[in-house]
Amino acid sequence: MQHNSATFIVIGLILALWYSNMYLKDRSWPLHRLLLWIAGLIFGASVMVEPFASMMHHRFDYHMYGHLLLGMLSPLLLVLSRPVTLLLKTSSVNFSRKVSRLMQSRYVSFISHPVTALILNIGGLWVLYRTPLFSLMHESMLVYYLVHLHIFLAGYLFTSVIIAFEPMMHRYSFKLRSIVLIVSIALHQILSKSFYPYPPVGVEKIDAEKGAMIMYYGGDVIELIIIYLLCRNWYYSVRPNKHLIIQRKPEDR
């Protein structure tokens, strides 16, 4: 299979310039978020360009490295850069209202539910590795691109919904998001362990075992970061406001 590396490099550059232009419009925006955006693009694009793309095609362990980069690490870095928030801050009032209406649409409300995001993300992986889709992906370039596009978008959606940094029509409770995250981690680990007795179609047992280890332990690292971010936000949302405590009058104590 021939991979069109130039296309993804150009797409990455366009997205980097788009975010950089918004950053220049609002210099109060933290620089580290621009760096997170660029890093996320680099990790995501690297999976689709040579020589990594060809190595993913021929070796299951490299395929799993690609899964971690495209479906987990890249989405996490991009979500932490908060592109929607920056877009709303730097756009005209009319455009911001249009974006807000889109965020409040029934479709966005449906796919941004934690359970829906879980099904699209982890459910998609189960379909990929437990059906002939994995073999078909290596025979058709169109299917190959569609599968990887889904992996990236589903990973971004799930991470965004769980961390919930961006403006949303409905911010679901920390308890619900925590439960969904725990289920996601469990299903991700079960899937990786299932490669030992039941390798994906067309994958040798020894290669499946290498890929399973990468998926299991590499996924743990990224999932721990998401757990930390979720718990930190939960803590900040319930802890007493020290400033208000200091400002209280003696007779109010």
C-alpha cells in the first residue's frame, strides 16, 4: 500500500497555522497550549506518514504504537490545548453564536454523551480487532484511511467528553464520567489481553503478544493522565474557596 505522506503533512501544517493565527489574536492565551497543539499534530501526523505508516502496515507492534499515538496521545494533547475555547474567544460575535448553536444541537448532544463516546471509541476498537475489518483495512486504502480517521476522531471525542475542558451544552457529572472511564479502561485492557489466545485476523501469535503488551501498558500511561486530570478537576470543583473564607467577617464565623 502506498501512503500519501505529503497530504497529511500539509493538513498538519494548515491546522498548526490555523491555531497559531488564533493565538496571535489573543496573546493572553498560554503559550504552552500552542505547544500542546503542535505536539498533538506531530504525533498524530507521524502515524500517517513514511516511514512509520509502512512499518505499521507490516508489523503489529508498530501498528499498536500507532494506535496509542493516533487514538490516545494525540487526542489528549489536542484536547488540552482547548481549540474550541480559543476559537470562541478570537472569533466575531456572530460566528461564535453559530458555533455555540452547533454545540447545542441534538447531534452534538447525542455524540457528546459519555456512554455514546465510549461506544464510538472502545466499541470501534472491538469491531476493528474482532471482525474481518482489520484484514480488510490492509487491503483497501479507503478503508485504511476511514478506520484511522475514526480512531482519531473517536479518541478526541472521548477524551474531550471525559476531561470536559471545552464549552458544552451539558457537562455531565464527575461520577458518570468516572464510571464511563473505568469501564473504558477495563474494556481496553480486556481487548489487549484477548490478543494472547485470539490474535486478530492475519496476525501471528508472537506479533499479537508484542502488540498486546504495548496496548496494555502504553494505554495505562495515557489513561493515568486522564484519571489525574479528571480527579483534579473534581477536587477543584468541590474544595472550599479559600478567598471567600478569608473575606468572611468575624461575626459570620
